[in-house]
Amino acid sequence: MATTWSIEGEYMEACSCIFLCPCITKNATTPATEDFCKVAMTFAITAGHFGATRLDGVNFVVVAQSKAIMSQGEWIMGIIVDHEATAAQVNAIALIGSGKAGGPLAGFAPLVSDFRGVEQRSIVFERGANRRAVKVNGVLEQIVEGIPSVVASGECLAIDNTFHPANKRLNLASALKSIIHCFGIDWDDTSGKRNGHFAPFTWAGTA
């Protein structure tokens, strides 16, 4: 029997590209600013379910590494789920995050050649006016700060109609810190020159 699901909340990410990431502006068909792309996308669910399993308040992170041109595949990927999540919640997030349950990430699943599993760890997600931050002790720490608009008070510059699983409209941000050490993916940057995004997300699918 098919299982329907939906989740909504807040997303943030930081990647290894120098701001502004060409993967976003060229639909993942042009090389990243490095010989690879290393990225972590954090999703803080405010409300959601997977069948009868409630997912309200569950945070998870999708960590990936690709070749310079992301659409060429051969991705490495792993998923981190809140340490307080139940077994049913972890299973649901694993299916959603890997794209096996349909939804926006299903289109990226064929690009993953090396899925390195799911880990449970404490995930701390912080949300400010134009700043988002995530910390997973020992393995991940990212802080992004939105680029303020000079024509729309209190808002950030944004890019619209993007090819991105979180949302077609993304706030543009600088990654003030991006440290990744998990699933064999390593990245350390505190230059403030790297790319970030944040946006609300609303997903649904059928597994």
C-alpha cells in the first residue's frame, strides 16, 4: 500500500563554491568553482508526517559531494537525523532524504552512486532574521548570512525559478563558516567567501 507524506519547515545550506554558486545559476550544468562540490543541506521540519508517523520538530541534514559538474553524477551522500528521532521517524527521513519516497529529492537520486548511510546525532538549528546556523558536534558546523536588499527593507537578495529541491526561490547568503567532516567528506572554510542559501520548504510525495 502506498504511503503519502508531507513536510514543511526551514532549509539552509552552504557549499564549497565561491559566492555566487554557478551550479544554481546554470542549472547544475557548468563546473563548480572547485574541482568538486561539497555541500550540506539542513532541513528543520516544523510540521509533517510520513503515513501515520508524525515528523514535527525533526531536523535532518543531507551531506553530499559531487564532481565539478553536479549533473554528471557519481555523488557521495549521507544523511544525519536528529538523535531524538524514533526508529520510525529515522526510516521516514531516510526514504525522503534519499529520494526513495518520491518528492523533490527523487530527481537527484540517480546521481548518487555511493550512499553512505544514515547517522543519528544531535542537530542544533538556529534561525535569526537574516542568519541561519546548524551545528552537529564534531562533524558539521555552518553559518550563513543573507545578502540584504537595499530596495526591500528587512529582506534579502534572492534568486527565483531555480533548479533546486528545497524551493525554486532561494535567499542568497554568504557562508561565514562551513565545516564538514562526515561520510568521508571533509571541508573547512571560514573565509566568508563561500556560497549559502536559505528558504522555507514544502514537500510532499508518495512512497
